[in-house]
Amino acid sequence: MGRSISVSKQRVKKEPSLFAQVVKTGIIKSNLIPLFAGAMMALYRMDAPFSEYIYHLLFAGIGSALIIGAAGAFNNLYDADIDAIMDRTKNRPTVTGAFSNRKVWTIAISFTVVGAVSLYFASMLAMILGLLGLFLYIFPYTIWTKRRTIWNTEVGALSGAMPPLIGWTAITTDVNDIGLWALFVVMVLWQMPHFYAIAVRKHDDYKAAHVPMLPVAKGMPRTYKQTQFYLILLVLSSFLFIPISYFITGLALILSLIWLYMSYTSYRKKDAYGWATVLFFYSLIHLTVLFTAIIIYTGIQLMI
């Protein structure tokens, strides 16, 4: 594959509302599926009735959405300088001035407080994990590593893997179950190829802003090798589900093997942007199918 990364033209799409850009509603929505997968897995492992934990799920969902929204708002504030440079973020309200910094600070703080209170009503541990995720996203990731090291993705993945933990702890404080850690490990590993794909697709943006994403700092050969490494780990992580369900194990294994194969075959076509596009869109399929299947499977098992 060539070492240069060419970015093709993209279709014009409708911009989300200013408020949606501040709190990053797309990220909120995508994280609710793993959250409820964690909660349903906990109910399944406990063999607990769903009806008794409806309010726990409701508070966990609302609280997590608000905490994730707060993280998005804080990120908008801190990254306004590099957002102004990057094509994909130059129209964010904190860059254009459509939202004042004071207004964004108000959103971030109020979302944090209300989100924490909501998570507290789910469970104390869920609240602690929610605030931990927010802390990890703001300080170790956004402030300390995003602009300094290629390992920023790995650091950010710890925060990104909190939703299933929050969902689980909204139901039970037992954190020694393999079901919990299987979800956490899969969520951590899933993020690496997903965000490497984004970094390749937005290579020119990150390069202009001097953000050391892996393809910018180390090039495509290194990015491909590291992606394959994490995809292999993702394949192996499927076997963590064996004590839970052979169905979930098999599904996770098949989905991950397909991703690994698609990465290999797409890379051989020597088109960096095309390879990244294939990986990015399949990553969304992988996450949605696997965690939705976990929700449905555990829900059916609880009704039997």
C-alpha cells in the first residue's frame, strides 16, 4: 500500500443542530447500546426480573447520556483552537461563536451535575464510573495525550469503554463476573480500529492541526499493522463469552473475523482512504449487531 494518504471528496450532508454539535448527540446515541447491553447482561447473569430494574435502567440511560454530553461540551471548549483548523470541525459553535464559551460551560457543568445525580439513583457505583469516564476523557485523553502521543487512542478507549460498566453496575455491584469484563475488553479493543479508520479518513485535518494520530505520525504501514494486531485481539476476545453463551461467542467471533478479513483484503487494494472507509462503516455494523444481539438474547433468556 502506498505511504501517502489521499482523501476523496465526501457527500455533503445536513449539519446537526448547534446544540447537538456541542454535546455530540451521535456519540451519545451510539454509547447507549453498549450501556443497555451491560445492564441486560447483568440481569441475565443474576437471573433477575427486568421489571424490578426499570427505573435503574432509566436513570442509568439518562445519566450516561448527560455525562457523555458533558464530555462533548468540555471537549468543544478545550479543542476550539484545533477545531478551527480542521475541516470537519471548523463550523462547531465554539469555533464560529454561535455559542459563547460561557453558555457551553453552563451546559457542561449542568449536564455533569444532573447526570451524576441521575446515575446515583441507579447506583452509587454507576455514578462513580460515570464520573471516572468523564475524568478520563477530559484529562488523560483530551488535555494530556491527544496532542502529545500516538497512544492517545488507547488512553481514550478507557473512557469509551465505560458505558457497559455503567449499565452493569446500575443492576449489581458484583464486578467479578466474566460477563462484565468480556463486554469491557471487547469495547476497548473495538475502539482502536474504529478510531484508526477515522484518523486515516481525516488524515489531512489531523496533520494540519498537528494532532499525532497514528497514521499522521507513523504512516499507513504502521497503522495497518497495529490495526490488524487489535483486530486479532478482538477475535480472541470473543472466547471470553464462552461461559456466558455459545451463541454470543460464535456471533462475536464471526463478526470479528469478518472485520479482520475485510481489513486485509481492502488494504491489498492500496487505497488508504478506501480501506479506512470499509473499516469505519463495518465497525458500526460490528458494534450495533453484537451489542443489540446481546440485549435481545439476554432478554429472551430472562423470559424463558
